[in-house]
Amino acid sequence: MKLTLAEAEALVVDALGRSGVNEANAGSVARALVAAEAAGQGGHGLRRVEAYSAQARAGKVDGLAKPQASRPRPGVLSIDAMNGYAYPALDLAVETLPAIAREQGIAIATIHRSHHAGVMGLTVARFAEQGLAAMMFANAPASMAPWGGNKALYGTNPIAFAVPIENGDPIIVDLALSKVARGMIMAARQKGEAIPDDWAFDADGQPTTDANLAMDGFMAPLGGAKGGALAMMVEILSAGLIGANYAFEASSLFDDKGPPVALGQTIIAIDPLATGGTGVFSRLALLAEEIGAQEGARIPGRRGQGLARTAETDGIMIDDEVVAAIRAIV
């Protein structure tokens, strides 16, 4: 089914509203999920609405929560998401952190008692649109074993980065530290599709093409031991240093069972004018030009940016069963 972005947002807002989520939070969530769909990241899009709604009804996420911010140090913004959705807390960081970064040259926002961070490339891009470079780290419920281990300890633990360039779209890097994002396996399970045999392991540590077994097992790390080490680093940056749940302490993002997930996100924003002076944006553009000049090379972020622009005029295609399931939420 083809929907305009406004129609898709209204669909999500209505479903969340029926589940006890207030209008402000529902709007924040809807904008994020629809933006994910528009950028071609359906695993973080409308397929999440059923679980988000069920969690609000069960009290696993507080649909009425209002994130609270404090400044424990001049360059530090600490945000308590209050066990609500991550997106209102991320909106608060996007609104508040840039001024601190310009004042200090660099600033950090930490978000605890949070939820699913969604497509983090879309969040760091919002900083780049304001002339800042930004890095973001987030943990997720345990789904990946440490290298050589056989028990899930880390989440897929994505990393994102964005930087503005002169007269062009930002460069955006967004990657999970598992071989693929877990949302891709969730989507395959919902569609009844097999997955490649190098994406995940079953509960016994054997490679599997069955998405159901993969969801009960653990993910394959990106780059073997190196990916496992980076996942540990993100676990420390987004949980250990800021008082959020570690991945192995968090309940699932895919059902309404258990306590709030209480995950964490960390954003570091840098003012390029403070670090590189007035010519910094043209220098960054030069790197992008050199990448783009090579046949077959792709500047990170361009595909999603192009899809999002097309979606603004052409709308987005959402599977009929996903739309039906959202409309059936009561």
C-alpha cells in the first residue's frame, strides 16, 4: 500500500494514541518511524508499531513520559528518558546540545532509562544540518556473544556519525556491530522468509537460515573479533559510563514482557569551526568529491538521502499486512 508521509505518520499516531501514548510522544515516534521507512530502513519503521503499542499498554514503556535534562558539567547534557520512548529524548538532545557544542567546541549528551534508538543516522544527520559533526552510540538488548563465547552479552550496538560538507548533503555513517541489524531478522520472521546463513546463530551456536531460530539465538558480529571488541566499547560508552542497563540486563524490544528496557544512548557533538576554522567545510567537501570521483564508489548516506527525497513527493510503500496490523491495534 502506498501512503504519503503524512498519512503514514497519522496511522502511527492514531495507533499509539489508542494504546495510551500522549500526542507529543506519539508524534515524535511517528516522525522517526516514518523517516526510517522513507530512508529505506523498514526494519526500524512501521513494523515496530505493534511492539511499541503493546509495550505502552503493558507499562513496559511510559507513553506519557517527558524526558528531563540537566547540566552536571558545562559540556555535559544528561537526559533521563523516564522509561519512555527514545525519540522524545533524542529530540531534546537535538534541540539543546548544539548550543552547548558551539559554546564549548565539543559537548556530550547522555540518555539513560531509554528505549529503541531507531535509525541513528537520521539523528546524527539532524546535527549535521545544524553545522555540527556528531557521533552516536547506543546499546540494545543482548543478542551477540563476545568473540569466542556462546552466550549473548552485547546488543547489536550501532554506531553513527555525520558531518556537514560545503554545498552538499552530509556524509552519514550508520552501522550495527552485528553483521546485520536485528530488525532485518525480525522483518524476515514477520514475512516468513529465510535469512542468509552468515547473519546469525541458533541457541546452540550453529549458523541458521531460520529467522525464528535466529531470534532465539544470537547475532554474528561484524568483522569477527574486531566487531566484538567494538560492541564492548559501545556497551561501555552507552551504558557503563552513563548508568543505563547493560544489554544483558535489558528486556526485549520485541515484546511487552518484563520491565522497561532502560537502555542508553550517547551523542558527542563537535563544532567544526572550533576544530578546523572557516575552511573546514570545503576541506570536508574535498574528501567527498574524491570519493565520488571513483567509479563505483559511494559516499556513505547518499542512498538513504535520495530515497527520503523521493518519498517526500512519491510516498512510501508499506506491506498491506503491516498496515492492517496497525489499524487492528485497540
